[in-house]
Amino acid sequence: MKKRQLALSLGAIVGGTFLYQASAEASASTVQVKAGDTLWSLSTKYHTTVEALKSVNKLSSNTIHIGQTLSIPSASTSQPSNKEEKPSAPATGSNYKVQSGDTLWKVATRFNMSVEELKRLNALSSNIIYINQTLKVNGSNSASTPTMSKPAETPSKDANGTYKVQRGDSLSKIASTFHMSVSELKQINGLTSNTIYVNQQLKVSKSSQTTTQTTKPSTSTPSTSNGTLNVSQMISDAKRYIGVPYKWGGTTPSGFDCSGFIYYVTKQQISTTRYTTAGYWSVSTPVSNPQPGDLVFFNTYSSGPTHMGIYLGNRQFIHAGSSTGVTIASLDNSYWSKRYLGAKRFSQ
């Protein structure tokens, strides 16, 4: 009888231990949403991706609620480590194995590439990558931030007194180079707006009689008191940072918030002030039909403008979203269409 009781007691202890371990394992793969959490912050904390979190929890949007229990993808159930992992060198001169915490933007930056180049080289249709995935890369391993394009050589006019527009040029920059005013430059070239294009031929001498300009000017571009913004460069610069994570108050490629992203992109061309979203709204001029380079504004969590992006055309805009980082979205998206306040042209 005593042997039977002892056997039953041992069985209960072993069974209880098993149940405790099973419970602990289950809790390790779930997390309860707390105030301030977003899908992006949780994906970063648990070394996974927003898309993976949405997939495993069958979420159709980026909205989560305080107290909600989320499953963490099995490959990332371990608690996050505060120790920063040092990226390993690629297996060969052209391949790199994805490490915990990597994003497309981090890998692209490390090898002096753009996110678009990295996606094209690896035939990727999204920004999702996985630990131990092998990616094709170009360039040398570098931990530095993305390098900006080298400035063009000192511009010069040809024998006919014309100048070919280079990447990064603006009317004010060209006018200053050739000791003219913007109005004079526009007048001798028959320009009705501040829009110029790479490889466009401009007269830069008042005595010039001919011009080879062939591109029709479009509607006016955003301008500031310090000069004009080259819209093509503005949009190109903005797209370079697709995949950069969201960071409250961030104004550098290590992390942007929505207005910090606009500030960083525009200051590549002009000297400008760091405004909040409401500040950009106040200093900008309303437009009824947005053109590429205009700013679009949204009301996301309180009265007035609380979020913004750069209009790209075709109802698309680029912005730094709190749950997505820098990405391209549509004004026709059900979330954004309901919160859209309007478009404005930046000037200060």
C-alpha cells in the first residue's frame, strides 16, 4: 500500500513538473501588448518582422490593442538581448548570411547599396528577410551610414553659353554659379516654373541666342526663401531610405519620425528649419491637386495634422510610419483615406 502511494505521489510530481514546463514554454512564445507598443517595436524587440507578426496572429492591419495577447514567431521566442551583435562577414565576396536584428536597410547600408538595389539583386518582392537567409550583395562590408552621392564637378558652360543640368542642381544654385538672378535665368530660358531636369540644357549667358531645351516645364515645385527644391532629387533621396525604422523624434538614417524624415530629405538641398508636422502645416501653402514633391497631411491620433509624407504622384506617398518605418503607401488605402487632411506646398 505504501509503495502504491509513493508511486502515485511521484507521478503527480512529474506530471506537475511537465505541466509547469509546458506552461513556461507557451508563455515564452506569446506577449501581452502594453501601452506604447506597436507591431514594429515588438518585431524589433523579438528579432522578427512586422509581416511575420501579422501572419502568425492573422492580423489584417497594423492596429493592436493594450492587453491583446500576440504570438511571437517560433524562430524568435527567446527574450531580446541588450548586447548588440556584431555582423559577420559575408561567406564570399558576393554573399551575406542574414543575422538576428538585420533589416534590408541595414544590410544595404553595410555594403554601400540601396534597398532597391538589394531587392532587385535578390528578386525580393517585399522587405521581409529571415535569419540565416543568404543574400547576394555588392560592394565592400562597411558599418558606416549611407554615403551621399559625390558632388558634381564645378559646372561650366559650353562655347554656346549653355549649361547641362546635373543631379542636385536647382535654379538658385545654377544662377549663383553663373552670377545671375533666378528671375534672369528663368527669363532667358522662357521658364514659367522652377522645375528643371537632369541633362536639360539652359542658357547661362544673356548673349545666347539659342537653346536646346526640349522638356516642357510642369507645375511649380516646392520652394523656400533659401532657394528651390529639385523634386526629382527630393524623391530620389527619400526613396533611398525605404526600410529605415521609425524613431520618435528621429532625424537621421538610424531612425526617423514623420516630420524628421521630411526635414532630413529637404535639408540635403537647402538650409531649413526642423519643424513638427503641425509646423510644416502652418508654413506651407494649400494646393487643391498635389504634385510630386508636395506634402500630404493626415490626422491620426488627435485634432489637427499629426502625420505627413511626400507625395510621389499616382496617389502614392512616401512617409515614416510608426509601425512600418520609411515606406510607400497609397492615399486610397482605407486607413489613410479616412484620415487625409489635404496637401500643401512647402515654403518658409
